[in-house]
Amino acid sequence: MEKVKVLIIGSGPAGFTAAIYTSRANLQPVLYEGIEPGGQLTTTTEIENFPGYPEGITGTAMMEDLRKQALRFGADVRRGIITDIDLSERPFKVTVDHEHQIEAEAVIVCTGASAKYLGLESEAKYRGMGVSACATCDGFFYRKQDVAVVGGGDTACEEATYLASICKKVYLIVRKNYLRASKAMQERVFNTPNIEVLFEHNTAEVLGDEDGVTGVRVVSTSGQERTLDIMGFFLAIGHHPNVEVLKGQLELDEQGYIKVVPGTSKTSVEGVFAAGDVKDPHYRQAITAAGSGCIAALDCERWLLAQN
């Protein structure tokens, strides 16, 4: 059985940043990239708000930069999926791809959270070409244009009001006849003149061409169809933290995100740390994920020193 000092699960900004820091601390980290090497950012076309890239950069290129930096300092970056893990005792026992066995002294979980989509074929077709699950990330590309947001909770209302500040018009598509958001968020939406709320409407099809999204066809519960001319289509119907392999072993919050000691990356199991979107239901930004990867690496390094 292979023995490693630090095992990092996940390869987004949090995972690679944790790998950079633990490598420089001579902890010989092993990082498994998981089912989506590079994380969700690899599905993003252009990133303009990550510090250090004044001209912007594609998500794929930025993740490749982070990967190369981790490799430069000696991180062992591998393809593979963690299919089983036992956190009941140390060293932690991990299975990769149902066959390779590893014992790890410490584990840093950076498995991220996946945005929920409607499941439409047209939605998948234009993902990254006008279809987005992050208004803060991609809204700037649609300034002074018409866009639509799907959802009725706090996140949807928050994203709609944010987009309304930079876009010409925002359609908020809500399948129920009411908003689930807090009263304060509802008032913000209703008091924003360029937001039109479409209650009891569902998305039937995202429309577009070779350049990306050009519109969306919605259907009311009474069967009436309407086509909205938009350039950006934003999903705000929630995220699903990727914790399946860890369920029952780490304490999670009511939304399923890993709970950490406030101000740290420490989880309910000593020697296991969490970073990035898997423990962050609020911000979900590349820069905050990278910062939390740094925190997890430092917490892990200090914990290992204390053990020795």
C-alpha cells in the first residue's frame, strides 16, 4: 500500500494552490484531479476578475498555469478519482479508481460544488457561450444587454439585481407564483425598474447560433409561449457540493457543505482540511477558493508539525 504525507482531492484553484503551498513546505503532496481536471473553471471561456491577468485569461489556460506551478515545486499531480475513503482512523485509507490503495497522514478536500442546471440539451450546447451559473463571474460580458436569470431564491434575486446594475434589462424566470427569497431581497427585485419577473414560467429552450445565446423560449403554466431576446442566460437554482464519497464521515451543514472551524480549514475530523467551494456556499469565486487552498495548506503543515 502506498503511503503519502498529504493527499489533496480535487484540482480547481483550491486544490492546486494547496499543492503549491504544501510542495514548497516539502510535504510531498499527492493530488488527484478527479472527474473534472481543473474544476469548473475549465468550462468558463474568459476570466477577467482574477488578479494578475490584466488582459483576462481563459479558465482552461489559468488552470494549466496553476497546474504547472504546482508541478514546478514538486507536487505529484495524478489523474484519477477517489472512489472510497475511510476517515475513521489515521492514517486515512483511500481507494483510487476502485483499485489503488493509499494511506495518507493528512487529507485536504477540494472537491468543489457543481452548479445545478435545468437539464436541457440546448442549455448544455451553449454552456460557456452565454449560458452561465455565475453572474458575478460572467455578467460583465453582457453589460448594456438583455439577460435572463432562472430561480426564485436569494441567490437568484441577488444575481438579478447585480446584473440589473450593468445590463439593460433582466428577466427573472420563476417557476412558482412567488419568490422564495427573503423579504429584503424581494423588495430589492421589485424596486429595480429594469427587472421583469416572470412568475409561473419555465424554460423550454435556450436559443442561439454559432456565436452563442440569442434568446430563450419560456412557457407559462397556462401553456402560453414567449420568446425573450437575450444574450446571457444565468442559472441560479443552487449548487451541489461534491461530498458523496465523504458522506457520514465529515460534519456537513444543512445544505450539504463541509463545516469547518470558523477562520480555519479544519473539519470535524482531525487531520482533514477543506478548501474551496466544497465548504463555501456564499462566495464561490476562483480567488476565494485559491485563498482557502492556501489556508488549508498552512493549517495542514502546522498540524503535521504538531504531530511530530
